[in-house]
Amino acid sequence: MRAQQLGRLGRVDRRSWLGRARDALDALVKSSPSRFAILIFASLILLFTVLFSLPIASADRQVTPLHDAVFTAVSVICVTGLATVDMATHWSPFGNTLVFIGVNIGGVGVLTLASILGLVISRRLGLRAKLIAASDTNPSRIHVGPVAERQAVRLGEVGGLLATVAISALVIELTIAIAMVPSMLVAGYDAWHSVWYSFYYSAMAFTNTGFSPNPGGMAPFVEDYWMQSLLMIGVFLGSLGFPVIFALARAWRNPHRWSVHVKLTLATTTILFVAGAAMFLLLEYNNPRTYGQLDAGPTIFQSFFMSMMTRSGGFATIDMHELNGSSLLVSDMLMFIGGGSASTAGGIKVTTLAVLFLAAFAEARGAPSMEAFGRRIPRDMLRLSVSVVLWGATIVAVASIALLQITKQPFDYVLFDVISAFATCGLSTGLTAELPPEGVYVMAATMFMGRVGTVTLAAALAASQRRQLFKRPEERPIVG
């Protein structure tokens, strides 16, 4: 009898401990969902840093230096694709498995990942968890709370969105991997390596990471347009964003049912893809170090390939430091813009750019509000877009100044790699691999802030939203 009482008391104590832990977690989520999400992201980076530091993770069974382990963990979880070590030869099978798992975890997105973990912990998707997941489809939910305008994904559809995240990632990566196997076999790899490399490249394309598992990287596939086309498809689908994939999966035959977010994302992405290819074609067609030796057809194809990869893909069939200075600047612009919101791509996002242009167009016409596809866009979206651009530009500027002082390298190369890190693109002029440890940490911080997102980061740093019950007198400064 006494033993039974003690057993019941022990179970009560255990339940009480678990209850207190859940209450603490619930309080953190309630006070700041963005901080909770960042905490999870930072914890994952810490965990992968430890794992990459283990001797079993390296091919030579030596301990990887701390700065390299930290940088690799951040680059993997932030799905960036930059590296300070040779990703094809430095890591063991265990290390490569960590990379493969890490990019798929990171590709889910910081806020959606927090929601999924919250679902696992509580065994159900509560209201707060739904708000966290919904905020990943519309960052204004974090910034100003639930908003009244039409959302890319409504709160009641968040469960379907999370299912779409998992299913779409699995189906897309599996389909692309299977289609890549013939290219691997033609390149001369055996059956095992062909399958492994196919799944690896597929994951890197869909998550917009850009790591290569084989020595030589893209060199064996420079003339394999089937392989490059598959990479472009994977990068394109990953950069659209899960809300867009969710909407297309539900109503791909009924464009009139698509939200403004979906239409803006598709329209802006298409325009940037074509415009970027045209710029690369114009600026590089006579560059003997890049496209100058190619015929017209391959030059056009490679221009489209480069346009897609500079948006956040990270793969390259040429050496980036061989580009003309004008092409490097175009690449900087495309990388800074990035892909769609709630996608595996980085940057300030295409809808942010679209809102800024819509605001400028409305101002030029003297229109009272921004409009797109028969819908009015609230003015707070403009304030949010301006904040995102300013925060992003500030991060890039500070990191560039720090690296210029540390490395003394040319400005265009430093700016290119910094924007690539901020936008989690992964392309490099070769500067990143040669950075000293202090420069490595600067780039790692840039990748983290770029992936977490400027809006989420700003919301996490703000203690609370201050509500002001009065308005001060209005006065207009001279602008322009």
C-alpha cells in the first residue's frame, strides 16, 4: 500500500515537472512567438555545430575547427550554401548526412518549424501555434498582430499548410532526384553515388542551398542541360514559397481564386527571371571568361540559369569572380531581392519589392492607395516593406564594412559575398573560403540574420508593442 502511494506521488511529481516545463514554454510562445522561433533556430545551430565538430563527421576523423563547424552549421540550417571547407571532401558520410538533414530542416522555415515542434510537444495545433505558422506566411501578423486584410493562408487553413510543407518538400525532392539519376550515370558515377548525388542535389535545389556533394561541383554537368533544367525547376519551386504552392495545389485551374500574394509572387518572380537573364545575356555575351566562347543557344540558356541561381539557388557553371563588374552588380541586386515569402529562398522577398513599386506607381498617379489585381493594399504594408529594406541594407552595410576592414579585399567581391550570405544564396567569388576566423564569424552572423528575417528579428528584439492613446500635432518635413 505504501509503495502504491509513493508510486502515485512520483507520477504526480513527474506530471507536475512536465506541467511546469510546458507552462514555461507556453509563456514564452505567448510573450513573443518570434523569440521562441529564433530560440529554436539558434538551438538547432548549436546542436549542429557540436555534431559537425565531432571527429566522426570529418573524412579524416579529425576535429573540425570551431569557426568552420559554426559556419557550416549556420550555412546548413540557414540553407545558404556558402562554405569555408570543401563540402565534397571534408565531410564523412555521417557529416554529409547531417548536411542533408539540416538543409531540409532549415528549408521548412523558422516560424513553421517552431509550429511543427509546438505541435509535437502539445500533440495538437493550438491557437498560438496556428498564429506562429500563419505569421510565416504573412510576417505582418508578427509585426502588428492578426490583420484584417486577405491573407495568403487563413488561420483555419494552417493545418493544411503544414501538411503541404511536408508533402510538397517530399514529393518535389523525390521527383527531381529520380529525374537526375540518368545524368549522374552519364557523368560516370556508379549506381550508389548516382542515387546519393541525385537526392543530395535535389534537396539542395529545392531548399535553395547550392552545396555540391561531388568533387568538382557542377563541372561534370556544364553541358548537361537536362541536369541544369532540373536544378532550375527545383530552385524555382522552392523560391515560390509554401503558401503559393498551397494555393496552386488547391486551385491551379482557377487563377481568379488566387490571393494577391500569390499573383504578386508569380508575376514579380517571372519578371525578375526574364529581366535578369536579359541583363546577363547583354553584359556577358562577349566575355571570353564566361559566355564569350559559347554559341547563341547555350549563351541564352546559361543566362537564364544564372538569373535563377542568383535569386537564391547558389549553383554556378562559371567562376563568379570572372564576371564583369556590371554583372556582379546585377547579381547583387537579384540576390538582395531573393525569392517569395515563407519560401526556402532568402533576400527581402519579391512581394516587398512589388509593394515598393506599387507605392511609387500610386504616388506618381496621385492615387490615394496602392492597388493590384483589383485589390487595395493597406499602407501599413508599405511601412513594413520600407522597414525590411532598411534593415536588410543596414545588415549588408555593417557586414561589408567589417569584412573590408578585416580582409582588405576589393569592394565588389566583398559586397557580393556579403549579399550572398544575407540573402542565403550561396554564390561566392572565392572570398568566403579564404576568410580568417573573425571574418567567418561576421559572415555567419550575416547568414543568421538574413535567414531569420529582418521583420522577425526586429519583432523579437522589441519588448512589446507600445499603444499610444493620443496623437501629436502633425508637421510635414521637406522630402526629396
